[in-house]
Amino acid sequence: MDTTRTPTGALAARDASVRLKAALAAGTEADPAAAAALIARCAVEPDFYVRDMLTWALTRLPADVTVPALLAELASANAQARAQALHTLSKIGDARAWPAITRDLLRDGDDAVARAAWRAAVVLVPEGRERALAEELAAQFGRGEREVQRSLSRALAALGEHAEPVLKAALASDDPVVAAHAAATERLLRDPEAAFEPAVDAAKRIAALGGREPEA
């Protein structure tokens, strides 16, 4: 039997457009029986748009079915499985997922996993835990390339006033990379529409001037 001719089997078809349609159909039908196949495909799907549709399909299913299965994926040795599970949990927004957003995931060695964990954490963090989360995120100032740093800044900016004390501390860091990243994050906090690249460049110029704003 050709399994690609079955609704969930088509998720593994060679053609990405066929896989996309299969994920769309699974979400439209919202059959809980498809959850396992959708989650399994998330771990190996190479196409961004198909992965996005798989996540959408999973959000259409009952959380009682999807959340436990997604939480189990967080222990996978497959980085993509962890990242996609975190991304999907952030879209579902079920509070039961919060205890699984561990320090290990927030500091995962794989940048895609860590970025997904940051996004999930700011969505799921319970009231009263925001400051502790901000402190944990701020410990990674200066990590990675610009895209990684931008993700961290956006996560901290999403925490609003809870991030302000840790930003103030990081701004005083002796590490110029940390201080510049914190300064760029502070600018994003003040102006969420601000572009990240100019903010980082401006922060570096300020650091070079000993913390003084350049004269106009």
C-alpha cells in the first residue's frame, strides 16, 4: 500500500506542496487521531512553510491531546523536534507547559531550540515569575549572531517593566558585547518598532564614547 495516498501518509510525500496540503487538511479536519503523525513530521520536515502549517494544524486539536505529546518531544535528542515542540507550545499557550520550559532548554546549545524556548517562555510565564525569567534570559546577553541576539532582545522586551532592572545591570557590564546588546534591548523596550541593527550599532558607538550619547 502506498502510504502517501493516506491523509497522514501524505505528510511524508516527496513534493513539499503535497505535504503542505496534507497539513492544511489535517488542521481543517481537526481529527485528534492525526496528532502523533503531525508531531512526528514536525521533527523532520525541512520546509519552513510546511512546518508552520503543521504547527497550525496542531493548534486546531484538543490541548489535552497535543500538549502531553509535545512535552514529551522536549526530551528528544533531535534539536528540530525540541524547537518545533516549543514553537507549537507557544502557539497553543497552555499553562501546563510552563514547568517544562527548563533552564536547560533556555540555554540549549542549539540556537534554534534556545530561541524557541525564549519565545515560549515569555508566552507561558506565570504572573510573578517574570522577573526571574528576565534574569535568566539576561544571562545570555551577547550570545550568538545578530538573529539570535535579536530574538533574545525581543523576548526581554516582551517582558516589559519586569526586564528593566536586569537591563540596567547589564548596561553596566564590563563586557562591551553584553553592554551593547543590553542597550539595543533597552531601545527595543522603549520603541518596539525600532530596527535592531541600528540599535546595536548605536549602542556600540555609545559604549566607545564611554556611555555618552554622540553629539548631533
